[in-house]
Amino acid sequence: MVRETVFSADGNDDEDDLGEAIDIRQEFDVDAREIDERLRPQSLDDVIGQSQVVERVRVMLYATRKRNDTLGHILFDGPPGIGKTTLATVIPKELGVDLQIAAGPALDAPKDLLPYLTNAGHGSVLFIDEIHRLRPAVEEFLYPAMEDFRIDIALGEGLNARTINMQLKPFTIIGATTRAGMLTAPMRDRFVYREHLDFYEPDDLIEIVRRNAVKLKTKVTDQAAAEVARRSQGTPRKANNILLRTRDFATLKDPNGEITTEIAAHAMKMLEIDSLGLERQDRRYLKIIMDVFQGGPAGLRAIAHSLSIPADTLEDDIEPFLLRTGLIQRTPRGRIVTQRGYEHLGVTPGPGLRSQF
Ligand SMILES: Nc1ncnc2c1ncn2[C@@H]1O[C@H](COP(=O)(O)OP(=O)(O)OP(=O)(O)O)[C@@H](O)[C@H]1O
Ligand SMILES: [Mg+2]
């Protein structure tokens, strides 16, 4: 059984001063989720790359089965679209146990967790997405559940107040977060296993593109698969999106619908994805720092205001790849566009800026 709470894609709660902001994830989300589900690996063998993490997961699963035990709680962290939900959904399948899915921001109060906890069967998995966004009261309610499979329910008020304890069946929480740093220490410490998922190697992305092309019954040449992979910012979800969009261009241009290098190159141009895989919003981000903040340092909130994009979205979706490719730097005083960032956009920094490189 999969019990799912569909949560608001609005990563905007704490951005009260950004009422007008458009969250780019929103327009993306409906499509992206549907694609995710269609192309999501169904077993650990289908999971490509992240070989060390996958290997460690195999060991966890083996040991759990061998001891006829309940799997320890697992935390996956890493940028969006990198495989956290994928691993979290594959694990219960491998163990042959039930999965329930909840989302941190949708759990307003401890009572919202109750149905999940009381429904959790022996050895089953409760996946909590965006676990860094759990409210403190909900988080505290979860502690004894994670530690002793017990919950304390407060009944009544004032003099009549009392707490009853309820025993739960042993179960596993799998948490996912794009911000491991925002997790409180007590929460983090309750996870037996903590795994970080990083950007993918080009060869792994090529393999993901190839396999997904087969799933989509689309032919793609080796070179074109490499091109799609190269432009997908080390992220499987982006590779999937580009593959799907490129497939549309192939259908339009080629009677066989095969994705060739030429079609891939044309698609990238139309989709405004550049040689490094940057999309329009990534370039806008760089340009704003260059033009409005003279290359930086610029504070995250100031950049967010200038772009009308929530700061959360910038931190989660845009900055990780720019940091990783060295196009920007984070300093205590704010974000700076590096020389490489300027070069990539073909802009010469103003005279005052050259000294900072
Ligand atoms: N290791 C992998 N092998 C093959 N495909 C993958 C892998 N990781 C991710 N994908 C593909 O990318 C899609 C997005 O991955 P997933 O939903 O697991 O990302 P996520 O880390 O949970 O992202 P978010 O933080 O946005 O929730 C999956 O549906 C799947 O098609
Ligand atoms: Mg996810």
C-alpha cells in the first residue's frame, strides 16, 4: 500500500516578503512529477551511478534480511532530482514491505503524523520528504517514535492533562532533504544511516539517457545521448527532461523520430540550454549579480528580490550547480561571480572587479 500526501509545491512559506515571487518549481512540478514516476527505477539494479551509496544500501538490506530485523532509519541528502525519492521508494520494494509517503511541510501538527505512525506495519517504511521542514512540535513528537517506537499523546488540558504512551510496531523512517545543514542535531542523530547523493558522472548520465530512451521507445544515437547527458547539470531529472523535450523535436524533424546529434543540438538551442547545461534562469542569476551588484558580493535575499524568485529556490535549485562548476562563490559577505562565470557568459568584468580575481 502506498499512502501519499500530496504536498504544496510552494516552497514559499518563510518568504513572506516575496509575495509576488514566482516559484519556478511550480510551473515545472506537475510535469516533472509525472515524468519522475514514469522513469523512476523500480529496483536497486535499475539505479545507475552513486555506486558507493548503492553498495552500502545493498549491505544494509542484506544485513536486515539476514537478521530478520527492521532496517535502521536512513537519511538521504543531496540536490533536487538526484535520486533521493528513487532510493527511498526502491528500498521498501527490495525488502517487500509497505511504504507510506509524507512530506515535511504538510505535517502541521503532531496529530497529522498519527495516522502514518499507527498505520506503520512491522518493518514498513515511512518516507518523509523535505524532512528539514518539519515543524519543531512535529519533530519532537517523532523522536520517541524513532528511538523506541513509542509515542506520547497528550490528552486533556490543565489539571486533567495527562500523557498516554502508545507502543508502535518497529518501522523505518527514510528522510530526504536538499538541506542537510538545516536539520537539527537531535533529528540528524536519530538516523542510523546518512547518505549524501552527489551530482552524477557523465557516463552514468549517458546510461540513464540510454535506458530511459528505451523505456520511452525512442532511438537515440550514442553521440546524442552523450550530448543530452553533458547538458543536464549532473542531474538525472534534468537529463530526463531534456530527453523528453528533445524527443519532441525528433518527432517533428525525423520520420523515424530518432534523436541524432543534429536534432539534440537544435533542441538545446531552442530550449536555451548552453554548452555547460545552464538554463535561462541560471544565466539570469549570474547576470543579475554582474549587472546589479557589480559581480558581488551580493546577499541571497537581495538576489532573490531582484530575480523575483524565492531565496529557497535559488539555494536549492540554482546555486548548487553554479557553485560546483565554480561559476560563483559563496563568501561570508554574499555571492560572487567568479572569473570563470564572467568568461562563460563572455562578459569582461569592469576595472574595479578584476582585482578581486
Ligand atoms: N540513480 C538513478 N538512476 C536512474 N535514474 C535516476 C536515478 N536517480 C534519479 N533518477 C531519475 O531522476 C528522477 C528524479 O529523481 P528523484 O525523484 O529520485 O529525485 P529527488 O532527489 O527525490 O529530487 P527532489 O529533491 O526534487 O525530491 C527519477 O524519477 C528517475 O527517473
Ligand atoms: Mg524527491
